Amino acid sequence: MIETLQALATGFGVALAPVNLMWGFIGVTLGTAIGVLPGVGPALTVAMLLPLTSKLDPTGALIMFAGIYYGAMYGGSTTTILLNTPGESASIATALEGNKMAKRGRAGPALATAAIGSFVAGTIATLLLTMLAPLVVEVALKFGPTEYFALMVFAFVTVAAVLGSSIVRGLSMLFLGLLFGLVGIDDQTGQMRFAFGVPELMDGIDVVVLAVGLFAVGEALYVAAYQSRVHEELEKVSGSLWMSREDWKRSWPAWLRATAIGFPFGTIPAGGAEIPTFLSYAMEKKLSRHPEEFGNGAIEGVAGPEAANNASSAGVLVPLLTLGIPTSATAAILLAAFQNYGLQPGPLLFQTQTTLVWGLIASMYVGNILLLILNLPLIGMWVKVLMIPRPLLYGGILVFATLGAYSLHQSVVDLATLYVFGLLGFMMRRWGFPVAPAVIGLILGPLAESQFRRALAISQGDPSVFFTHPISATLLALTALLVLVPWIVKAVRERRSRGA
């Protein structure tokens, strides 16, 4: 524990350095603005900035990206409450009560409880991240190739199963990402795979080009095609912006309960913050002394989901930093950001890049304070951001995405690949296929392949090695259950309905 506190103190020295403080401030400000704009999430923003920040110092850039991530979680509540348009899927639960409060002239207290709840949950969750990360690292250092391969298979299937409307769609996108990961020269044999004689593909498909294409270009094309038909009505912020004593009394227990729900869900590969936000909403509805207000603007229905959302975003960094496993779309892009600087998150990162890791964790404490200062007084300014015409906004995203992709290697092949993935991203959005599993498949696929081949080399080609090691056998058994149980439950229900 003393070592952790010493490392954190060193981290604060890094995070409070003027240049890193500036990057953190830019990150949280940009993140809040991005969160306010409907449909422009943190994954899209970080993906778009990856090529433009490749020459920056890794510590400053990663502090900025982390700021964008949890800043967007804060900013999403403004759009959700005032426009009833969740910018992120994690904000859907907030919309249930937040917009009703705005319609009743209580937009101010709704935005305040969201901002303060996000600060409380974010700070507690970062404290838990500080305490848990070294413990997870100790366990992870005992992992060999078999355990790492089993862990990656578990992460693949859980994320693919949770993200998207069905397991089949999630897994199909995962396998598409794994296929993209095979493109290029095989590390062990030196043979060319799936490059079709294109020299630019010998190094494989660039993760940044894939991420920017699927998220930024795909989203912009989708919005251009369909969102113009959606009518949006902005609620005015009227009355007091501050919370009454009764609002405080009803909000603080919801913040604490939501943190307890959100953080554990962030740390496991369960698809981000959607599940804990709805669980928090359901719990607040059940425990409330004012159940009649739910559906008409209950403040607990805003306080709980918003706190769960932010606690989950801090929890996501536990498996990302300690195991190198992303559990959400934004975490997958952050993993790509690490790899962009030649860094591989995992237990060894805490030993080889101590100042970077602890500087990043310390910057989250600073960032939460910056966000509270930014959000409460500047609500009026963020509302004005919503006035940006959609065609200009998404036209700008396409320009940034194109410039960013071209700046990577000044290659026309990168531009062609970008727009091929953009059209693929558009089709995935149109027919309800999740984007994140494809990105996770491309990033983790080559790593899983190398661990698999290493494990087989150590066991002299004996595949039973994956089932004789207790940790890998347990993880593979859980993965099999995750795939089979929904099919079995569905088959039993169909049989019962036929019998009835």
C-alpha cells in the first residue's frame, strides 16, 4: 500500500506538470463539448485524433485521451436532459427522468446532480482503480501464454455477446476483425497473408485507419443519411441552476449506490456502461420514497445512472492498464493509442512505464476537479454548442478523418481503406451490427494468435495444455457457458411454448 501511495505521489508530480495539466484541461474541455454533441462519442473523437497526435509525448497525449473519455461521459448528460437525445448509449437511462425534469422547468437541478454525481462517482472509482490496479498486476504476472490466450478468448466472446442486439451479430463482427488482423506478414514464418500483392498492406491494416473509418466516417455517413429526418427540440434552462436541500438529500445515496454498481461492471468484459446505468435506475426506482415521481422527473433517476456511467468509465481502465484487455469501444481505441506509441498495456507496463501509468491515474483525480469547475458554471455555454448545424459538424468530421488518415503514411491506399471501412461502418450502423467487436478483434487478434502459438510451442503441439492449466481451463469453461447458455435457454423456451 505504501508503494502504491509513493507511486501515486510521483504520478501527481507528472500530472501537475504545466504541460500535462494543459493537455488534461484540453482533454476534459474537448470531451465535454464532444459529449454534448449527439452521436459524437469519445471513441469517435479519440480515433479521429490518433493520427494527428502521433508526434506528441505519449504521457501528455494519453492524459488528453483519458480526459476526452470521462469528459464525454460528463457532457452526455447535457444533451440527454435538454434534448432527450442520448449522445452515448450509456446515457439512455438518464434520458428517462432527465428530460422530464427539464420539461417541468427543473433542467438546472438535473444538470447539477448529473455533474456533481459524476464528480463523486469518478473520484471514488479512481480511488478504487488506484488500490486495485497493483493487486491485479500481481495476479497477471503469474499468467503464461495459455492463460493469456484463454483470457483473450473470454474477452472476445463477452464483449461480442454484450455489444449489439444479438450474440450472432457480435461474434460475426468479432471474426471479421480477427480476419483483418491476419492481413500482412506472419511474425513467425515471414509469409505474406491476405495482402493481395499490395505493398502498403505488408505491415497489416492500420488500427487507426480501421477505427477512424468505422467510427468517424461510418457515423458521419449514417447521420447524413438518416438523422436529418429526426426532429430535435431543445428545452430551455430556466429557474435556479442549483439543487435544493431536498435534491441533495435524495441524490447523495443514489450517487454512492451507483458507484458500487458501476465500477465492478467497468472492470469486467461486459460491454461498457449500459448495463450498470439501467441497473442503477431500476434500483433507485425500487428504493425511492417517491415512486410516483418516476416517469415524471425523479431526481434519483438522473443522479444514479449518471454516477454509474462515470464509475464504469474509471473501472474500464483496470483491465485495460493491467491486462491489456479493452472492455468497451472507447477502451479499444485507447489500446490502439498505447500501441501507436509502441506501448503494450499489461502487467509489465507498470514496471517499464511507471511514471506514465501513475501520471495517467493521477491525472484522473485532477481531471474530475477540472470537470466540476467546467461543468457547473458553463452549462449555458455547452447548451450553445448544441446550436452547431449538423451538416457543418459532420462535414468537419469527414475532413478531419481524411486528413488524419492521410497524415499517417501519406498513402493513397490508407485513404481508400479509410472509405471502404467507412462504408462498412455505415452498413453496420444501418443493420444493427456492433462496431466495437471488429476493432477489438483487429487489435487483440494478432496478440491472441502469438500467445496461442507460443503455448503450443512450449507444450510441443499438445492442445490439452489449455485445459490442464486451472486458470485457462476456468476461463475457457466460462466462455463456453456464455455462448451455450443463451442457446439452451432459447431452445427450452421454444419447446415449452410448443408444448403449451
